[in-house]
Amino acid sequence: MCMASDHELRIGQLRYGHWVGPLAEQLSTVNNKENVLDSGESVVVSLLAPDTLEVHCHGGSAAVERIIADLSSVGVRRANDPIINRHGILHQEALLLLSQCRTARTAAIVLEQVRGRLSRWVDDWKHLLNEDRLEAFRSDCERLVRWGRIGVRLATPFHVVLVGPPNVGKSTLMNAMLGWDRSITSSEAGTTRDLLNGSTVLQGLSIQLTDTAGIRQSDEPIEREGIRRSYGVIGEADLVVLVIDPQCDVSRLNKQLDGLDRSEWLTVLNKSDQLEVDTFPSVAENSPLLIQTVATTGEGIDRLQQRIVGAIEQRLPPPNCPMPISQRSLELIRQLADETTVSRAFELLDELNR
């Protein structure tokens, strides 16, 4: 196996590399190593204990069988029953989600559950739970429910929506973040009539960006429908980015957005190169997070992307945290958070990891 680093692999670490097999490793000493790696399987390995190594690959059943055959050729014996059958359902759910993760960063979060974080949490409370600890238990369940809202979505991109008035540069800003022209741009207001989506990865987080129709009063039926959809997608977003420019009528915009909770929105002042000192009115008090950009030149784009990642990271669980990652486990933990009897709580814990 050829690893991405020659440093010693320590317990708990993840390491990326290529599984090339015993024969290929021998050939690599006399042939071009690059050619050997081209035929290898991409793998992620982790040292769980001094004598226990975990290997994950994403090449389908053929890749798995190849690795097993290589191990068998050097004397490793195959167990009679698959490992998945020797664990509870939480382990099975974690393995399934791991295979669906789109980035190494989200896969690393799910891998903690593959290693049994939530299963150990269940076992710990089975030993600790009694009438005196019921309230503490319910509070702990509420904590897991909060992380679970993210946990069940780790295989899908985080949804970031760009909203704002027409012609402030939302489409150009989205294209700049994607690195390619997904949205049509024009100096004419109202060019974007519907929701446009584009996917990217920022610092290991899979992101879906949505460009929306400019928010304004309109008598044109198609544009009005686009604006209606813009309001609708705001409520489904993980993060909303409000885009304005130096010519924006902030007072009118605040009225149009009245009633929406904007406390966690990011606000971008695009076309900031057109800003004249002391001429731009202050941004509304409930949207204080201002980032200046010039989408046409790329100025401020890196800073905006960092702020987007930072806002999403605040919702991610801390390291080594037990977390439900399926709707089934999340619903059961929701029930546990509301449970008032110890006997029923034990039944639900048993069902959680049956």
C-alpha cells in the first residue's frame, strides 16, 4: 500500500493512499511507480489500535474483493460472517452514509459514528440511567437532536442562497465562487427569472449555491413568479447571503424583507469599487455582517467564501461527538428527549441500536 505520507501512522489518524497489492509493490521497485499507482485502488485507512487497521475504498465490490484477495495472498484469513452483521443497526447506517459522503471532511465526521461513538453513548446511558438522572439524560438527548439535524444531511450539500435586489451582481458573484459561468449575467435588471443552482466544495464542505430572482415590485408574471420562489427558498437554506451594491435603496429593501429573521445572514456589498466615502447609508441593524466584494475582478471572493465556511462550521458537531445520522435514529432520540419514564427510555435505547 502506497501512502500519501511516509510519517508514522498514529492511532486515530486518517491517511489517504493507493492499494496496489503485494505483487504491484514489488514491481514498483523496478518499474515506474506512477504507472503502478494508476492501477491501484484509492483507499482511506485509519489505525484503530496497535493491531487493528481500518481500510475504506470506494471502487465498488470489485475493489473490495481485490483488496481481500491481496490480503489472503499474504496469509490473512477471511471471517465467515461479514463485519456488518456483528454490529448493531447504528453501525450499518453509518457505513451506508459513509459510502454516500461527497468530501473527505464530511466522511471523517461520519467515520466517528462508524467507530461507534453513538453506540457507546447508548451503552453508557444504559448503565447510568435511573430516575435521578432522567432530566440530565433528556438534556443530553436534546443536544444530540441539534447535531442530528446536520448529521442526517452530511451526504448532501449545504444550501447557500444568494438574495437581493436586481442588478447588484448576484449572478456574477455566484459565477465567481463557482469558477465558471453558471448564471447568465447582464446589466439589465431582472435577467434572472428563476432559481439557478451550482455546486462547489469550499474547504472540504460540499456547497450548493442558488442564484435567485432580484427582489423588487414587478408586474411581469414570470418575474413575479421568480421572486415568489426566491422568498420560498430562503426558508430552506442553511445560509442566506444578502447581496447589495452602493446604489441599493436599503430602506426599501428592509421593507421588502420585513418579517424575515436576518440575524444569521451574511451581507455582501458588491461593486464596492463604486463606493464613495460617506455616501452609502448604513446597512440595517439586523444584518451587521458586511463583506465587500468586486465580483467582476474577484476582489473579496476569498474572504466571502471563508465567511460562508465559518458560518456553516458553527453548525457542525465538535470532534468525537455522538450524533444521529439517519432519520430513524434522529426520531428515536427526539422521542427520548421527551420521555418521562425510565422504563420506556430503556426500550427506546434498545430499539435505537438493536
